[in-house]
Amino acid sequence: MFPRIHLKRAFFFRQIRTKTNHIYNNSLQKYYSTSLRLQQVNTTANFSEQQKNQHDTSQEPRTHFGFKSVPESMKETLVGQVFENVATKYDLMNDAMSLGVHRLWKDHTIRTMAPGPGTKLLDVAGGTGDIAMGFLNYCKEIHGDTSAQVKLLDINPKMLEVGKQRFSKTPHHNTSQVTFEVGNAEDLSSIPSNSYDVYTIAFGIRNCTHIDRVLHEAFRVLKPGGRFMCLEFGKVQNPLISSIYNLYSFQIIPVIGQVIASDRDSYQYLVESIRQFPSQEQFAQMIMNSGFTIVGDGWEDLTFGIAALHSGFKL
């Protein structure tokens, strides 16, 4: 009798266990089926979002960053990173790359400007302050003038900080002759119209995303009769010199950047950005299109056209 009861009980519990396993397996199957569907939905949603982002980026106007093509909204950040990387070595690298010739170009710019006493200068993309300092020194040495004023404006705070440090060691420190401002050359809304006698931008405009906006803002902030001056790299026309210049630019300058600044990529970009900038003739036309009046060709080639000094007047 006892064995029979034991068998019935075993059979009863086996049925319960079988049903329980069946219910558990069905629940587990439903769970994984639901989970899989959710994963598929999430994957589809993520893929759709990625497609949307890619579509949005592809629809955005593009511009150049060196030889690369990038969305316009990215260029300012990319250029900013370049100048953050090179700020502390910027002056030293300029001397090394140009063998000091860049200082002659900047000195020539100031002497061509020939500012008089009390001149107000806006030096945009002024960086480490070469043009601003040369301007104030010229006014003091030529005219004995200490009433000339310059605002040094740059979009990159690190470059501007280097300029401040340089001026702190000069007689112009803590005077009303020089002020500093972080600002974008494409939007000078903090500066009133018709407020400056001269606007300079040296080796900076080619790094801007919208050159036409820079030129229009320059025209706006200048007083009637004011002068726009842009020192920038140009196109070398002599084939022999051009080939030597290209070899030096692409094979030597990035190496110098690596040795002196431990940054080959930033100087590779700077070399490429020079090649992407319009020719002297094209840039002169852009200056005129912005409302400026030019005299003659509108520019002067320096050192075989490696650099060019452009000029226009607000008449």
C-alpha cells in the first residue's frame, strides 16, 4: 500500500514540475521575444537617428579646413584648436619658418599705413600683438605721439593672452593706448559703426569661414576715409621660385613644427590653408565687392608674392 501511494505522489509532483517548466519556458520565451523586439526597435531608432544626423550634416554647406572638406559649423572649432596648440610657440615658429622675414613684412605694413598722431586702429586676429605693438611704436618714434590707440581683437583667448603678456613688458602696459577683446572677425557687433581710422588683419583672414562677412564688418566699423589693410600669404607666379617654395612649405615647415612645437599637424594645416586662399587678383575683387575703393591693383607683392599687402579705402 505504501509503495502505491509513493508512486502516485511522485507522479503528481512530476506533473506539477512539468507544467511549471512549461509555464516558465513560455514566459521566458515571451520575455526574450519582447526583449528582442525592443532591441530591434531601439536599433532601428538609433539607425534612423544616425541617418538623420548624417543627412543633416550632408545638407550643411561645406568649406575647407586645409585640404579637407568640413561642414561650415565645424571650421571655427577646428581652427581654434590649431591656434590653442601653437599659441605659446607662435612667434618662435614664425621666426623659424620665415627666417625672420615676417617681421620685415609687418614693419612694411606699418610704414605703408604711416599712421598720424591720434590714429585709432582695430587690429583683428591680432594674436600675439606684432602689428599693434609696431603701430604704437611707430607713432611714438615718428611723431612722439602717445594718443594713438589700438584695440587688439582675436577669437582665440590663448593667443590674446600671449599678446597681453608681451604688452605687459612695454611702456604701453596699463595705458589707454591698448585694449584687448575676444571677438569674431565675422561679427563685430560689439564695435560701433564708423569708429576706427584703420583696420588691420595679418595672416588671419584665411582662417575665417566666411571671408565676405569679415570684409563687410571691416567696412562697417571704419570711419569714412578709413583704410582696410590685410597682410596675407599670396600666390607665387615665378615657376622656379614657386616649386622651391612648395617644397619648403610641405616638406620642411611641418618638420620644423614637430621639432619646435611638437605639433606637425597644426603646421600642416597652416601650409594647406595658404594654398586654399584666393589669389591676389581674386581677393582684391572681394575687397571691392565689399564696398572698398582700391588704388591700382589693390595689393603689393612681398618677397616674390609669398606674401601680399592688400589695401582698400572706405570712400
